[in-house]
Amino acid sequence: MARLLKLAALAIGGVLIAKKLKQNKAGGKNSSVSESITVNVPVRTAYDQWTQFEEFPSFMDSVHEIRQLDDKRLHWRADVFGKTVEWDAEIVEQIPDRRIAWRSTTGKPNSGAVRFEPLSASRTRIVLEMSYTPEGAIETVGDMLGAVCMEARGNLKRFKEMIEARGHETGAWRGSIQDSGKPVTTH
């Protein structure tokens, strides 16, 4: 009986994976992640550290390098399910101490936003929301198993540990990027 249940579970899993692969081939079905964490630093400290994009590899395990090309464009090099990939992204909205939103312009299709919500003078909730399109069987299976959610959760946890241990940001960019996509300097 146990063997029959295992075979049934494998068959159902195979059908679900096949269905998901077919959906992805047909329409590039997006997946999404939403994770949050509370950090014990002021909102300005959390936000200012997050604007230091080139330091992301220090808390994002799969990210090898981020090069900031200008105020709104970034070049990423990271592992995606064991394969090194590169892509460009642009910041489409940036409001100091509140929100940073982006979308890829080349390579891996992805977009998202990070919100910063002050809970008190010394506590901030960071909310990461991301959309992406799994490509191929390995990414689809990883997506179904929640690998991207686990990665996002781990990255936020490491960011929390880093910023709380340090207690201050390593730099800041206080400019804004509005719907026009053009940087606006603020103080």
C-alpha cells in the first residue's frame, strides 16, 4: 500500500510539473515572491544601506556582483539555480525612506519593489515583492518548491544581521526617481 501511495504521489507530481512547464512555454507564466522582515534600525538607516547596491553580494548568497552604471541602471551577475547569469535592471521608482522599484531590461525577466515602513524611531519593516519568469525545467521545479522564496527570506535575514550589527549605513543616495524615470536630487 505504501508503495502504491508513493507511485501515486510521483505521478501527481509529474503531472503538476508537466503542466507548469507547458504553461511556462506557452505564455512565460510569472511567479512572485513577497517576504518581509523587521530590522532594529531607523528607516533612514535601512533605506540608505539598501541604496548601496554594489554591497548586495555581502548579504545575498547567489549574487556575485552588482555594478551601478548610473543613478538608475544596474548590471547584475548572479547564480540562478546553479548557473551564472547576467542581466541589466533599471530603477523605475525611488522615494527616499519609502520605496525602490525596478525591472529588468535585459536577460532574466524580473521586476519588483522594496518598501520601507517605519514602525518606531528605531524599527523598520522591509517588504520585498518580486515577480520573475522561471525558464526551463530546473527553474520551474525550483519555483514550485519555493526556492526563490527561501532565497529571498535568507537574504532579508542576512541584511538584518548585517545592518543591526553595524548599526549604521555605509553610504546613501538620497535622490528620487519618479514615474518619468529621471533622477531628481533631494536632500
